[in-house]
Amino acid sequence: MSSKYDLFWAARLEQIRDGIQLASTHRRAVIPLSGLGDEGERQSWRGTADVRGNQVVRSSMAHATSLARLVANSGICERWPERTIRFAIGAAGDELTISVAAGPAVSVSPSLEPMPVPAGNLAPPRDEMQGSAPADRHADTVEFYVLLDELARKVSGPRLLRDCTGSSGWPSHGVYFFHESGELRPNGTARVVRVGTHALTEASQTTLWDRLRQHRGHIRGPNAGGVNHRASVFRRHVGAAIIRRDGLGRELLDSWLDRHNPSVRVAARGAPIEVKVSQYIGDMPFLWLSVPERSDRDSIERNSIALLSRRVGGLDIPSPGWLGHYAEREEIRGSGLWNVNHVDLRYDPGFLRNLARLVRH
């Protein structure tokens, strides 16, 4: 017999799946819930359920039973047949705590309720992991994207650079995360294809918008759609890939890549490429995060790239049609990112705690 709660949990199955994965390596995960209170009137939404493999071991309350039945039937716990996955719904109905225990199921009691994690969007305890080697890249990648989802809600979704101006409401300093049409993660959500920042030296006075404007190109005037790509390494990489993809020749490519003494005779042929680059980058949705401190900007950029880079174990595979496959730099082709720096580094999982702090504040 179906439950009125079945559709509620089914809509959140991917998030629950990621939470189980995270809890399997970090003991617990906390998923924020919204809308459960709309399913009925209750003084308390507290409920618990245990699932082992594809069986519901025990459950309490109809909404928790519905969750357990859905999880068991989906088969997502079969990966850990000897473990009991516990789901605990908070009294306010605004969060779901997932914890994993080995051995036989145990009776639910207050002393065994999972401890809540402060400010936890799928947040594992990380005190013991500061400065250590990554314990689980999959779990850390899940957490990274959960934080970007939270950031997207806070800034009312990603923007397109082609629509942006200096008056679009930018923080003075920050980090940005570009997506790209057709570049998806296995769960169908957009994967990050470039991470960047600015002003990493004391002498630099560049603002976040200054850097984004360099990537965007001109939108008005006689040079609309173009810009000197030598001011933006992002534009340089995208333009080089377009030249290689379209078979426009080594002479034009060498001139495009020469930052100091490009051929005057050949340089004029680069003007249409500038326009194509502006169109390409302008169509890429991106998120931005206010990061006032220079050291934080450096850490978030460096570790985000290292986490995502395919050259060192990053999980998300570029689509066969990704323009980056034509990039001049092997670092781009191999990493799956429009980045060259940091793609061969080992990331520090502790950066996710700092990222979470900045996203939430």
C-alpha cells in the first residue's frame, strides 16, 4: 500500500543516495529537508528507520517507514550488505541524519541517536582529516557539489557572463565556478569545468568583476564580442581549442598563443576567434562566492581544481563533444577542466570546511 510520503522521498532519492555514500565513509551525514511539514500536521516529525541491504529492519512513524521502504526497494544499500543504515528524521522535520553501523541492527533508543553535525549539508566530521590524505574522493566530491547547490540557492542561481555588467552586484573579491552546456555529472547535474580567482599577490588590485570582465570580452562598441585574449588565460585556452578543432592552422595558433610578439600579419585573423570565444564563454553558467581573504581564495581555487582534476583521480568524465578535448595544453585535455595550474596536486579535504563556512556566511 502506497503512502502519501512516497513522492516526497522519491524526489530526494539522489540526495539520499549521496548521503548514504558519505555516511559510509564518515560515519554520518546530515541532509537538510524542506517541504516535509507540508505533508501533514504533526507536533513532532521525529522518526527512525533501519535498512539492511534490501530489507527494512525496523521503522517508526509512517513517514520514516515510507523512506525506509523506498530506500530498500531502490537497492542503494545492497552495496553494504553487512551494514545497518539508520535514518533519523529531526523533530522539526527539517533534516535527515544518516548513520552507518556494522553488525546486526540494534534497538532504537535516545542514546543511540546520531549526533547532529553543526551546519550540516551532508557534513561529515572532519577534525581528524585536516591535512591528511583524501579518505574518499567520491564523498568529498559529493560534498563539494552539495555546497555549490547551497551557494546557487543563496545567489538565486548561476548567471551567464554575457548578461553581466559591473553593476550586477559583485563582491570585491571571490572565487568563481564555471559550468558548460552538455557537461554533466553521472547524476545529470552540471559539472564544474573551470575554477578561478584573482588578486593572489599583495600588489594586485584586481577585483572579482575585473577578472570576469576580462573573460567576458566587450559587449558594446566597434569591438563588441572581442577583447585582447592575452589578458585572460581562460580566453586563450578556449580560443586555441577552437582553432585546433576548426583546423585553422599552426600559424594562427602560434600567433594566438604568443603573449608578447604575435605576428602582426596573422594577428588580424584572430579577430573572428575573439568573437567566438566571447560567445562560447558568455554562454557558460557560473557561480561566484565572496571570499575576502587572499589565503582563502588561493586554498579554495587550488583544492577545488585538485579535487576535480581527472589527472589525479577526479571522478567526472568530460562528454565526447567537450571543446576542451581540442585544447593545446595536455593539462586541460587530461584534467577535464579549463585549468592548467593545480591539476596535478593532491587536495586537502579540510578545504571543504572552509568552503562551507564561506558559503553559509
